[in-house]
Amino acid sequence: MSLRLFDSATHQVRDFVPLVEGRVGMYVCGATPQAHPHIGHMRSAIAFDVLTRWLRRSGLQVTSIRNVTDIDDKILTKSAEAGREWWAHAFANELAFARAYDALNVLRPSYEPRATGHITDMISLVERLIAAGHGYPAPDGSGDVYFDVRSFAGYGALTRQRLEDLSVAEDSAGSAELARKRDPRDFVLWKGTKPGEPATASWPSPWGPGRPGWHLECSAMARRYLGAEFDIHGGGLDLRFPHHENEQAQSRAAGDGFARYWLHNAWVVQGGEKMSKSLGNTMTVEALGKRVPLVVIRYLLAGPHYRSHIEVADTSLAEARTAYERIEGFVTRAAEADAMVAEPDSAALAALVRLPAEFVAAMDDDLGTPAALAVLHETVRAGNTALAAGDKHAAGQAALAVRAMTDVLGVDPLDPHWNTASGGAEPALRRALDALVGDRLAARGTARTSRDFATADAIRELLAAAGVLVEDTPDGVRWSVRTDGETH
Ligand SMILES: [Zn+2]
């Protein structure tokens, strides 16, 4: 095992040494389902999905946790605006996140805990903090409980900030909150229910009815599933402060070792600006999936280094599409020439193919996906040369290596997940359907050329009745099988 990872707590690339040999425990901050996801959210999921795949491919047994923050101030505000119960609002958006993860081939985490299912864990963590002298109930009877930042020398360690340089915590803009605190930088552990807040978003506690603070939720869930100390904590760069700083402070102040490595992915940007909810509606997986195949979106989000920003624009989408089609085209042609290529699934590939040493070295170097992609494209070039020379064996070997490498990034062209043209059917069925639909489309093209629009329309209707949607694009005719209820 020679994996090295950039630990954002120490700002250094460090050898990755698991706490327990052969196993990895990883916690990634998941969705706050206040709204539908945009691809900025998917970028984080994909970055840690690639890490999970790489750890597993390296022979480690990974327990991955990605939580759902299903109770939070933003959910209460947004659900009130939408005029529905907060849990209905949260669950509808949670389902939208799940569809987007699935559409982009993000593996399910080992466990996906909801904050509302762990209120007792959260209360016991607050009790431990109060007992240790690091938490205190507000003296005004509001039911709030705060973390006392001045009581804990390690506060600021994760983001290397000194307490005296920090300003007021983000949850205390109002003077009422400020008056309850010993220090304006103290942050909330438990929020007492205030007048006008829904009684359903309120749980009994030793400090009166209330709900957990956001930071506390992750600390409690990480401990429940991974223990007091675990290997990797991940999330988007924007979560480093205050969220992750506060998570670490709470857990360590309570006596837990907490995360040994911190990994943060960079953003998706548009015109150099971080993608935000205001831009989000044009950048959902659904909206982008209408412009390019889903696998191209995944390729675009998985290819750049996870610590580099990704510009999503027409040019970057077009470049990703061209690059991906080169890979896909080679694997498809090689599969037609060599039956071995198409058959193995992901596990069979891992057993069958040794990854190129340069690819392994690139991935072991803090998940160096750009260098790994260079090896991948070099293998595609060599494979195309072998195909052109009629060397089926060499082409087949190259194609298997390409499939094994793309599998690590979640973009294997022959992964049944991506066979949306045939609704995820087996390769043999896909070939049969390709031939039949291709024949009808050719006939339609001939009819249109000779201005026989009645025949052309009849063919289109025949296909539509069979559930095959035909789309005329500037790049030619495209078709897909209608899969109602899916995101594409
Ligand atoms: Zn978190």
C-alpha cells in the first residue's frame, strides 16, 4: 500500500496508513436536502466515490458513511416557504439527491444515516461536552446549549486559525443569540425550540425541547458508525470552516480522536465563480443530461484533480464528450473484434487485468486523475494502432486495461449502468436492438431524403410505440429507450 493523500489539516501529502490494517472508515458530509441538487453537489459525491473505488481496488475494505442532514434551519425556512411539512420537503429533495447519485453511477455508501434518526446520540454528545467543561446551557432559559471555544485549546487547529483572528459564529447574527453566549465565537450545540417554530421539529432533551445544531449532527453520526477515531473525513472545500473545524473541536473536546486525515474537494465553477443555488436550476443532472450523455457528465466531474476547480461550460462539456467518445469508440470496436472484452463485470475485470503501473502510481499520488487519464488515453491510442494492424489479441488486452482503468473512475463504457440506449439491457440485447433500430432509422433517413415524409413519420411512430425515442440533433439522429421515472 503506497497511497499518499493530501491531508488538509496538516497541508501535507501524507502516507495513508489505516487505523486498522486492511480497513478504512470514511465519513463524507452528505446532502442538506433543502432543494434539488446541482452538479456542484455531485462533484463532491463523485470525488469520494473515486476514492472509495480506488481504496477497494487497492485491496482495502471500506466502510463509507454519507449522511443526510434532514433537520436544519434552512430546511425549516424553505419548507415554510413551500407551504409543506419540513419532513416532506426534506424527503422529496433526498429522493432527488438519490436519483442524481444513481444517474451518475455513484456507489451507495455502506450506511446513509439521517440526522433525525440519531437525536439520542447527539444529546449524549452534548452531555459529554457539558460534563467535560466545554459546553454550557444558555443562562436565559432559551434552551440553547453552546460550545465554549475558549475552553478548548485545539479550536482552530483544523484550519490553522487563531481564536483571536476569528469573528462571530455564523449562527449568532442577532443580539439575542449574542447575549446568551460567553464568547461571540461560541457555536450552538443544541437549539431550544423558539416561539413559532414547528412542534414537530422539536425533541425532548435535558435542556428543554429543541433540535441539534448542524455541526453536532455529523460528529455524533461519525462516532455511531465509525467509532471514536476513524481514518478519513471528506467534504467540499466550503465545509472546512466553520463546519469541519467545529465538528473536530466537539469530538476532540469530548475525548474522541476523530478523523486522522481530512480531504476536501474543490468546486464546480461557472465563469470562475463557485456554483450556487441561484445558478443551480440550469445545472441539475437532469438539465445537463439532456445536452450530453450522463457518462460524459461523470467523466467531466471525475477527470480533473479533486483539488482543482472544474469549469462547467459548453466548451468543457464538448471537450469531455470528444475525449470520452474516443475511449468509448475504441472499446466498442475492440469488443466487436474480441468477445473477451465485452463480458467481464467490474469484479471480473479486477481479477483479470493488471492495471498499468503508471496508472497505479498516478492514483496513489493523491488520486492524480489527470496523470491517470493520460495513461488511459495512451492505452487507447496503442489499442487503436493494434486494431488497425489487425492484432486482435493486443487490441483486446488494451481494451480490457482501458475498461479496468475507466472502472476506477466509474466511467467504464461497457458498465451496464451506462447502457441507457437500451435501458440497461445486457450487451447482447443491446447489439440486437442497435441493429433493428439502426435499420429502421436508415429507412427513415432514405424516406426523408426522397421527401416521403409519410413513411418517415410512420417509422418514427412505430419506434415511439415501441418506447424508442428518436431525436434529430446537429450531430445526427440519436435514439434512446424511454425509461419513465428516471432522471434522463
Ligand atoms: Zn458534516
